[in-house]
Amino acid sequence: MKTLLATCLLLAVSVLAGCASHVSPELRPYSAEERKELALEALNRRGLSFDEYHAKKAELLGQPQKAFSFDKQGEMNAERAVQLHGRPS
């Protein structure tokens, strides 16, 4: 009986000691790559316009800001017929 009690007590103490000495990953400092990924994830959730998003992203990544814009040739008119390989669309 004493050995069973001693074994259970030893098991409980070892489990509690293991839980108490656990180093959680939240306590360690983030690496530069992790900080960059967290900043990009936060940027994705902010709901910025297309131009604002790309300006902030270029700023975070340290890249020169590119001029993103839509051209007039990319617009489509729903009333305009499009021919695909000689067939009506």
C-alpha cells in the first residue's frame, strides 16, 4: 500500500514540476521575421484601400514604393460584346 501511495505521490510531484518549469514560447522575444509576419497579418486585417495597402506593405518590407494604379484599358463594359476565337461570348 505504501509503495502505491509513494508511486502516485512521486508521479503527481513530477507532473506538477514539469508543468511549473515549462517555458512558454510567448515569453521569448520574437525574431525579426516573426515581427514582419505579424505586421503583415495585421495590415491584411485593417481593410485599407488598394493604394494605402501597397504603400504600407512596401514600407514594412523596406521596398521602394511602386506606383500601382488601374489603367483605362483594363475596364470592361457589360454591354460590349467580346469575341473569343471567332465565337460570340
